[in-house]
Amino acid sequence: MNDGTVLLIDMADPLTGQLLRSFARSNGLPYVTLLDRAKLVEKDFNPDLHLEIEPPGCVMMGVVRDITIHENLTAIAVLYDSSFDLDKVPKRFFTGLPAQHLFQLIASNTPNATKTQLYQLADNKIRNFFIVANKENVKRILETASNTELVGEKYHWFVLTKDLSITCHGCMQHGKGTVTLITGRYNNALMENKYIPFIRGLSKYISTFTADGSNIDEAFVFDLMNLIGSQLVSQKGEESVKLNQSECYHVAGPNPAVYNQSREFIHSFKNISIDGVFGPMLFKNNILKQRLTLSIKRLTFSQQAQSMETVGNWTEDHGLGLLDSSLLKPPGKNKYKIVVVPTYPPFIIHKGNNSFDGYCIDLLHEIQNILKFDYELYTSPDGLVGNMDDKGHWNGIVKELMEKRADIAIGPISVMAERENVIDFTVPYYDLVGLTILLKKPEFDYELFKFLIVLDENVWLCIIASYFLFSGLLYAFDKLSPYSYQNNREKYQNVSPEPRIFTIKEGIWFCMMSLTPQGGGEAPRALSGRLIAATWWLFGFIVIATYTANLAAFLTVSRLDEPIKSLDDLSSQHTVKYAPHNGSAAMVYFQRMAEIEQKFYSIWKNMSLDDTLDPIERAKLAVWDYPVSNKYTKLWETMKLSGFPNSLDEALTSVKNGTFAYIGDAAENQYQTMKSMENCDLWQVGEEFSRKPFALAVQNGSPLRNDLSTAILQLLNQRTLEKLKKKWWDKNKVKCPKLENESEGISLNNIGGVFILIAGGAALALVCLGFELYFFKYKPTQASKNYGVAKSYSKAKLSQTENGSRKPIDINNDKTFSAVDTVETPIVERSNGSSYIRPSRGVTFSLGENM
């Protein structure tokens, strides 16, 4: 109060504070509240009279959010005491963050209570602790954590305190630990010249104040009182407020003069800024606050000493300013030992002399460029990724990480729940990858003339021999039988159409056409010839029926031979053996699935044989109808009999022999089928099952997890991972011939001979046509030149001898005359100087004088 100016500062509980604010508004008095604006109802807020002050604790909690974002923390516990009073300060700084977190008030001041609280948090997989408390509680928690081995690389401890320093002698006695300490940074001049002398004088009368001035809240009150006091002094007001007790309950309304004076007083803060002990005091966003600068230090405890180094700072406006890329990175450590799987193309390719290549090695180089570290590679001693035996013991690279011989494990490491219990994984760098089956491609017999191999070669020879034999018999019987047409023409003189004369040519044609649906045409007239024809017909019917049946059966059998396409097909056959890599994740998968089936069966069996159950309930269990299959049990037993290959090369060799199926990661199997022509005889079948992502692995609780995850996400956003995938899957990619599956239909490779037969027949017909044209058009001309015969036959007179009489024939009018006959018949000179052409049997041609 100064010259009648009254200022109410509300630091009371919500109910009392509401009464004070109501009193101030009713009397037009200015009032200050340290509560958050969100907790004030609308009627409590009057911008002309109200001055809201944000206490340092609210500002300081912003660093918790920024550290959580920067380090990608999750599973966070915030342990606080009354010095920050988070029950009244809103916990809005974690809003919108994908981080699991919880707030707990620090347990009572007893070691057992603190130990119980920390153990409960550790059991809930909490690995990141923020202690937001005074130095006494910080010391007690850290000493308790050190005693319980909760301080180390597995756990991350952050201390935010309003005190300037902490000590932890108990931490030094129990080993090494690192804590990130966050405290205020003060103004040296104000601290030494004004604040400390004031606090030392005040501490003589108020024992709660620290004489060394190391508490931010006390310094904030000092700065606030200086600010308000300076404003009260500068405030020029004549009016004074005089209130007695009775007037507190009978207020008619604010005095206008007092109201205006109060408004001017509140508005005077909006353009003010003064230097405070821990930062300037200023009015921002209608809130009076202090612009704090927090110092971030790495506090290291050991049995010999306690050391501290500054690693950065924080301000509300600019956030974190760190000297290193991460708060969790161990000091001075920039070289890591990385364990890799010996061979797993294309992820890891061993080139010899501890030299590696592949997708993961390129990924490691990209991460190295981002995080700026050196590394040393070595292979897993047993060549395995890592699995747990029945006693809980691990092998492979998981064991290397657990025993801290390696800092990072790189390779196609599947993220599995049991592995996450003992090591940590980064975010996945590769898609979900399941298990598939790698087989040798089924070999189909491709024959262009497959329709010919239905019958044996000897059978075909016998059929061909029978064909020519019966063609000759038809000719012989027609020639010798007195009842045939050619030996009994008078009988068939008026028969239409004219009967057929079975020459050798006609016999061959008749036997051929008899085997087709078209038929052989007219049969011989003699009974003996007809018996020969009927015998050939019966023979042809049997041969065709036999050939058709065998061809259908032959094609059906080849189509029934279905190749293996799934895990069910693999389990239902007994020819091909199958197994995954010894000690691989696939092996563990089948083993666990078989164990689960056995457990389910035991549970069902015990229930069905339980005599204590009601008979009706036992009947419902259907003792002889087990509802769960034993698919994986059968698979696992078969795998154990088949034997597990100890290397990829061993598995590929067995697969190429055709009697083994390899069950492995889909990415690995896909790469094997496409990397070279040597493996074109391999194929990957079946849908992927038991799909899991690939990620990098680190020690449990290692700070490298967040750094590596951040780098991988950065590479993902830059599409670098996509480029690496394209590089290693398209590199040396070969195009293998397409597999023709006969089970889906007859391919051209097997039926193409039919088309060759058609083409051959057409070609033979074309050759015959050429000969016919030659004999019809060109040979008569050549013959006339050789014998000097004129080309004009228009005036020639010929006679045909038929049945003892001669008949004149005109070449131009008789269409039965053939130029071919004319050419092929030799020209003979007569003694009288005339010429004649020697015709065929029964026909005589004579040339007139005009020739």
C-alpha cells in the first residue's frame, strides 16, 4: 500500500482466492494471481484489474517437454514434490506427445518407501525418470536408485530443481552413474550486489529463506516485489481506500476514481521489463513472467569423485541448445563395436578379411554420416542372431549385447517379444518380412510331339507296317478277284457312280482315310476285298480307341502331379523333406507353435478327463473330437527327422538336389531366386506367415537407441531406404524363364507338334502343286522342242481304239484329251513318212498332214 494504492496478491487456495478476487473486483482494486488462467472462471477475470503472473515452475516444466521430443523418450515417470506443486500447475507440457508418461508425488521421507516406489516404476518398464523436486528429495531418490542398481546406461535420470546445485555422496559410494542436471542460470551482478545481501538480512527473521540465495522461487518473489514496489512508487494517486470490516460485506460498487487508478496501475506493467536475478521480468501474452535461462549439465558420479560438465542450455523461446547431438550419449565415446550376422544376402555379404557389403552396411554408412561416429565390425561367434533356450540362456548377437561386448547389432534382426525383454530395438528400417518356402522348380517333360510318345516305338512301327500291308492287300485282292470291278467291267457298265479300281495308290488312300471321321470312301466290290477292308476297319477302330484312351490318361496323370504351393501342401506330402536354418527365428517359430499345440491339447485332455465335472459338461467337450489341429506338431517332428541345415549354402545345396524345401525369410528366399541364372531352378512359394519387421539392436537401455532411431527416420523421410532397397534387389537381377505349369493346362511346348504336322502337310501339298504345274505347263513345251513337233494341234485328227472300233477325236473338242499324255507318249516315224504318237493302252493317236 502506497499513498492509498492497494494491491491484492492471491497466493491462497482456490476457495479463498475466489473470495479475494471477488472482493477486489467489487471495490475496484487491482489484484495479482499466480494461478493459471485456465483455472479462472470467466467471471473472475477482469483485464483492467487482473494481473496474471506465471511462476517459474510453469516455465521450467517446458524443458521436460523439449527433452522428451529431442531424445524420443517414452515410458516416462515424473516424480515431483511440493516445490513444483504439479497438482496446481496444469500438466499440459506432455499434451500431443506420443510418449507414455505418469506423474507421481515423491513418497514419504523414508528410504523403504522410496525404494518401493522406484521398484514399482521399474517393474512397469519405466526407464526414463524426471525428478522435479528440491535438492533434499533429489539426493534421497538418487541415493536410493544407486543402492538398487537403477542408475546406469539402462536408465536415464533427469533432475530439474529450483536449487542451483545438488550433492549425492551416497551415489559415489555405490558405483558409477550419470545424471542430467537442469538448474537456473543467474545474473552475477544482481545476485552478488542486491539479492544475497537482502536474503541474508531476511533470513535472520524468516528461517525458511536460504541465506545463499540459491532458490529460484525466492529470487522470483524478490524480483516481483521490486517490480511491484517500483510501480507503486511511480504511481501518482491522490485517492485512498479506507475500508473497515463492516464495509467488506456491504459494498455498493467500485469507486470510479479507485477503479481508474487501479486500471492505470495494471496497464503500467504491460510495457515494463526489468532485470531479475534469474532472468528479465517482462509482460508477454497478457502474462507477467520471467524469461529463464536453464543450464543443462551432465553430473557423473563414481567411487572416487563427482564431476560436472555443461552440455547446453534451454530457454522458452529458443528451446534446447546442446553442445552434443544427444543428452544421452556417453561422454567421450564416439567409437562403437558392432556385431553383424556372418552371411545373410543381400543384407550382409561377407567379402572376407572382416570386410562386409550389403544393404545393412550401406545403411550403417548413411547413419554414420548423420551421427558422426566410428565403428569396428566383427561377426557373431556362433553365426546366429540369437534365441533363448529352455533355461533362459541366449546365444548369437543377442548374447553379445547382453554381455556388453557389442554396442550395436546390425543385420536382418527380427523384432520379437522375447528379445525385447533383454535388448532394445530401434524403429524398423525394413518392411514386415515373413517366412516362405524355397523349392527347386518342378521339372516338366516338354515334348513337341507328345502325342506320339503315348505309344511305344515298336507299336508305331507295327501300325505303319500293317498300314502298308493292307494297302497292298487291297490292291492284290482287287487285281486278282474275278468279281472285282476292273475284272468284271461289263457287270458294272451302267452303275453310277463308276466303281473304284483299287490300285496301289487307291489302296494307300483308302487305308489312310478309313482311320479318319471322313471315311475311306467306296469299298471294294468283291467279297474278298471287302473282308480285307472290314478287317482293316476293325484294326483301325481298336488302335484309335487305344490311342485316345492312353493319350487322355497320359495327360491327366501329368496334370494331377500338383507342385507344392503352401505350408499345408508341404505337410501333406512325404517325398520332400523340409526344415529352417538351425537356430533361426523360423526354427523358434515352429518349435513354439508345436509347444502351444501340445499345451492346448494337455489342457483340453485334462478337462475332458476330469471326473469332477458334470457328465453333461464332459459330454460337451467331445472327447474324441479334438477341436484344435496338430499341424505344427507334425511339421516340427518332420523337421527334426529331416535335420536342420547349419548354413545357407548347405540349405541351397539340398534344395537344388530336389528332395529338400528350405523355410526361411521371404526377403532371403526372394533374393536367392533372382540373383543369378544359377538359381533359376529355384522358386519361392507360399504366402508369407509370421511376419516381423527388421531393426537394429542395442543394449537394453542404451542411449544409442534414440540416436539410431532418429537417424533411421530421417533416412526414411529422405527416401534413402527406398533407394537402398531398389539398389540391392535390382542389382544383378536376372530374368528367369517362365515356369509352365501343366496342372493348369496343356502348354504349347507339348502340343506344338500338331501345328508342325499341319505346317508339314501344307508344305508337302505346296510342293505337289508345284510339280503339277510343272508337268502341266512346262514339260509339254520342252517335249515339243526336243521332237520338233509343232505347238498347234488344232487340225490334228486322232482315233481311239475302243472295243475293236476306231473313233475320231478332235483335240480341241474332246475334254478327255490331256496334254500330258500327248507329251509323255513318244513320237514314232512310219515308213511312209507319216508320224504317230504312241498312246497309252487302248488308245491310238495319229497326226495328220498338217502336223
